[in-house]
Amino acid sequence: MSVLQRHAQNLLTSVDTAEENNAVSAFLETVTFASHSDIAALLHDHLPSVLPDWAINISRRLANLSDIDSSPADTAGKEVLSTGVEELISAAQWVIGAPKSETMRARARFVNLLSTADAEVIVTMLNHEFEKDWMALPVWARNLSFRLACLQKPNDADLLRQAGADLLCFGPDWDSIANDLLDRARFLAGNA
């Protein structure tokens, strides 16, 4: 059983709110940087029939975008994206300010909306939240947002640079990923 599958299983077995919050955070942190094959294995396992909709939606979106057999142009046409900027900003603000009793609903709404947002909407939401309070958006939400945007725009040097710099602020767990993003941004900027 992969780490991702174990965290998905923990979503189903948590017995109290604190344990559920920990399970959700662990799942989101793991799925954000999981390989395409790990996500595909999760989706083909028996778990999707019992996982929360938000977990299935974000896993499918990440799997579609990280499919190495598709070019960015191919993946962009696979899904109809519909989340608007205001809707995603509203969901991000709910995640930031939700009372404990609404934390799970706020996370689920944010993840579901994020799974249907295009890169421009995601980046606009991130910039809006960073201008208001750079530290307010939880790390899992920042990482997942940047991951989805970077998968949609893998040749955008500015976006890769911003994502890499943000990851370095919350490491060291993601330092190697951050350095890879920054190296790719430098490469793209040098070849522009």
C-alpha cells in the first residue's frame, strides 16, 4: 500500500474531528506531490467508491494534469473548467476564517472549486490572498494551488519561480521540488 493509499484509508477511519483534520491534511499534502502512477493506483483501487467527493475530484484533476503522455495543450482540453475568481477567493477566505465546526466543509468546498479552476483563476486567487495576508492561506492550500497551476502552465517561468519561492518558505520537506521549479524557471527564462 502506497503512502497516498494509506492516507486515503485514514480519511475513512478517523474517529473524531482532530483525527479527521489530521487525516485530511496528510492526504492533501501527499496527493499534491504524488506521482501520476500513485494517483492512478488510488483511483483504480476500491477506495474511490467510499472516499469523499472532494478527494476523488482533486485526485482525478491531478492525475489528468500530471499524465506524462499528454502535452499541456492536450490536458487543457480534457475537462471543462468553470470555477470563477470570485468563487475561488470566497472559498479560500472560508478556509482561512472557518470556525472549527465548519473546517471540513470549507476545505471540501475549496478543494472541489480548485479542482475545476484554470491556472489564471488560481494565480489570481493566490495573489489576492497574498496581498491581504501573506501567511493566512494554509500551506496545504498554497501547495495544492501552485501544483495545479504549474501543471497547467509548465512553461510559465514566472509562475514556476513564484511557486518555487513559496515552497522554499515552508520547507524543508519540499526543498528539492522547489529547487527543481526554480531551475526550470531559470532554464525557461534563459531560453526565452
